[in-house]
Amino acid sequence: MTVFLVGRPGDPGLLTRRGAALLARAGVVIYDRLVDPSLLALAPEGPSSSTPGRSTGPAARPARSPGCINALLLEHGRTGAVVCA
């Protein structure tokens, strides 16, 4: 099982070539509201995606705990899918 940590907030131009290649074959992308939408566009149509971080606005919800996020990464990683977070 492997989970790849490829994202980062800020300038999407700083994503590595390896990160872009992993996103291009991702079966699952787990991200929060800080990710630039252009990075999500690198992932193929249809991968599962999730937003474990807190959100803002009328439908705001608190952030999931680190333990909950880790469990989510493990759950998807055990399926054999390429998981990018």
C-alpha cells in the first residue's frame, strides 16, 4: 500500500513532475479547500475525491481530526488504488 503526498497550498507551478504524473494516474485524490483547482484538473475524470479539511461559508463544517484523515488514507490505500493527498 502506498499513499503519495503530492499537494501543497500556494503556487501550483511548484508541483514536481513526479507529483503531476501521480495525479494523472490517481484513483483517489484527497484534498482540502487550500488546494488549487488547477492541480485537481490533472487527475483523471472520475477518481474519488474528498475534502477532509474544514470548510467555510453557509455549509461550514469543522476539520476532521488527523486520526480520521489517516484512517481515510489507509482505507483507500488498502484498495490498491493510487492515492494522492
